[in-house]
Amino acid sequence: MPGSPVQHALYFSRYCYFCQKVLMKLRNRDHRIALRDIADHVHRAELIEGGGKGQVPCLLVYSADQSQLWVYESDDIIKYMEQHRLLA
């Protein structure tokens, strides 16, 4: 939905194998996950400030109460996306 708040954001690097693994799951699928390349210093700063470290891939999940969950590790991110039906 245009104008709807971001509920999920994936922080990634184009040069990271594990990030590519997650991005391959998203490729050619309908999803509402904001993609945030940490080559952009603003996104990298958000990741470090919010998640406490610069590790990618990282999936940021906003709950209904606006609390945040930071999911690291490619397999855990893929599992979360599948369990929560984020991939169409």
C-alpha cells in the first residue's frame, strides 16, 4: 500500500554472500520489505544505532506497538520470512 509505514526492512551489502542468499529469496516475488543497502552511510548508521552492530544481513521487524526486532543470520531471516508469510 502506498503511504503505509514500513513494517520490515532488510539491511544488506551487495558484496556479502549471505545477503545475496536472502535477496535471492526475494527476487521475482511480491514483498513489502524495504531494502536498505549499507553502502549508503545513512542506512549503515541506522543499522548500528538500532541493532547495535553493523552485521548484515539483518531484518528489522516493527511490531504493532512499534517495538523492534532485529533478526540476524541469513537462515534465520529466511525462516522468519517464510513463517510470517512475507514472501508471495
